[in-house]
Amino acid sequence: MIKLDALLVILGLGIQIYALFDVARKPQESFLQWPKWGWLIIVILFGLIGSLIWLAWGRKQTGGSSGPRRPRPPKDIPPDDNPDFLKNL
């Protein structure tokens, strides 16, 4: 069986790797306080603490009702499913 210490180390490494890839994938405009390179340095140098700081305060929150939504572009509907087209028949 895996000891609790080993499980915590694996969990900590997983969080660090997730945070590192999350910072690296995000576009520059999605960062709040510091630029992308600053967050990369924080996550790499401070390890688990830096990763938790990134996950808690570094990124913009997605979802929720924090701001206005952009309207979705209209989907292409085939004629046999389009009620406006069927009304004109």
C-alpha cells in the first residue's frame, strides 16, 4: 500500500504540473496581476505554494455571472430543421 506521505507528494507534484501547464497554455490577456513570465517564475520557484497562489488568485475566473456574455454566433441549420424556411413552403 502507498503510505500517506507518498500520496501527498504525488498529489503535490500533480498540482504543480497542472499549474505549470495551465500558466504556459493561457494567452497573455488572461492574466490578472503579473505577466505570463512572472507567473511561470512563481510557479517554478515556489513549487506547491506558488501553484496554489496561481490557482487561487492568478487567473481570471471563467464561468459564473461575473460579466456580460458574448452572444454565440448563429449555427447553420439545415433547411428541413429550420422553422423559418418551413413556414415559407
